[in-house]
Amino acid sequence: MISVPKCVAAPFGDTALALTQRISKEEKISCRSETSSDANVHSYDERIIDIARIYTVATESGKCLLEESEPFIHGVALRGPKGEVVRFRGVFDDGASISAIDSKVFAMVKHRLSKPKQSNRILRMVNGVLVPSEGKWIGNIEVGGVTLEGVFEIFPSGNLWALLFGKPLLRTFDMTHRYKNNTISLKGSSGNVITLFNQFS
């Protein structure tokens, strides 16, 4: 098994392991301030998602950003068009304004999922770099035995997470995060309450 930094959420189960190397200097986009010359996008454009609004659980050195609080991680399965099941360790965060899948991870499993659709969303990094979404995957998502349709934007995470389960999906699944005991609850198909326990380690 490939070793990963303490806070990285890597895929598990019947899918290939996430790549764990950091993005090389050659892969990084040169920093732009107010606009991206490629996309000609203003900094206030509604398509832009600031990285500060997306959950990140590690620094470049691999150390946790949160000393007092650990990320909530739980298994998430994406369903392919021919019955394929691709499993991940998803990072759940109700402060994230979108749900996202790491672009490198998606490249490894895309042959088992439906093709992504075009997206006009743009990710603004902390240093001002604008990174266009590589598309959005729409399909059936299973958590705790409950399956609903949802959307994941495809963005590079810098290996900080494989799958980010943000507020839009938490709302879709009508999940409640109980911070006192760090559990997430949702209703099953028969109305029963399902409790998800943090699998962070």
C-alpha cells in the first residue's frame, strides 16, 4: 500500500490507490492576480470558487492545518453506467461550497464512470492562480446504504483529498453533523436513522 500524508483521503476498496506525489513545479500554473489571461475572468466572477472555501486538510509539508479538529472521513461509492462501483474515502465538510473529486484520481477511475460534462467553474488558489474545472461528474452516489444523484466538480487537490463531500451533497442527503460525538446521521430509504462514524486515522 502506498503511504500517504497523515491527512490525505485516498480511495479504497475496488479502485486503484490515489497518486500521492506532490504537484511538480512544471505542473504549476504561473500566478495571476486580478484576472486569468487564458480565461479572461475577473476576480469577482460568480464562477470562481476560492480555495479558502474548499476544505483542505494538509499543508505542503503534509502536516494537519487543524490542530484541535480532525477531518470527518467516510466511505463514498460512485456508481458507473454498467453497474461499476468505485469506492473512495471521502472528506466531509459542511463549509465547502462545492463537492469535488481530485483530477488525478478521476483520471485513474474515469473508465469505470460516466463521462463528465463541461463545467464553467474556476478554482482560485491561495496565491491567486485560477484553475478551470476539468468538468463535472453527475451520477449516483452511495453513502451509508443510501443512493442519490449528485454532482462532483473535477479539480486538482494537490493530493490533499481524493473526494470532497461538500455542503451541496450534505444537503442532498439531508445529513446532520453532530459535532459533540463527531458523527453524521441521515435517513435510510425506510425512514430509519443511519449513523456514520468518522473513519479518520
